Amino acid sequence: MTYVAGSGLRLIYYRKHFRRMGDTCIIGPYVVIDHPERVSLGLFVMIDSLTRIEAGRGVHIGDCCHICSGCVLSGAGSLYIGNNVAVSAGTKV
């Protein structure tokens, strides 16, 4: 129950702060996002716990993507992840 309540609160917060956020996105606990105003999420995106997103110039994650636990995504020079992509646990990009 706590996870569901926390998930809803995270969605309310990030929907106001992201550049764009599609419907039915799920953001897990302990996700750290630097400069959320430079992050765009497509439809049906799932970001698992313990993930860090450093937006830099911008990060775009397309539709139907899954970012697994423990990933670090850095958009220092901007980062574009297309549609239907899964990023494995612990990946650093």
C-alpha cells in the first residue's frame, strides 16, 4: 500500500516539473533526477528504484520504455532513448 501511495505522489510531483510526461508512467522510489524540467517521458515509461537521471542539456525517453533499477543516465550532451527500449539494471549511459 505504501508503494502505491508513494507512486501516486511522485507522479503528481514529476508531472508538474518534467518538460513532458506521458500517461501511465511509473517512477519507483529512490529515483534521483537532476533538472527535471529538462526531462521528457513518453507513454508507458517505467523507471525502477535507485535510478539516477542527470538531465544536463536534456533527456528524452520514448514510449514503452523500461529503465531498470540502479541505472545512471547522463544527458550532459543530451540523451535520446527511442521507443520500445529496455535499459538493463546497473547500466551507465
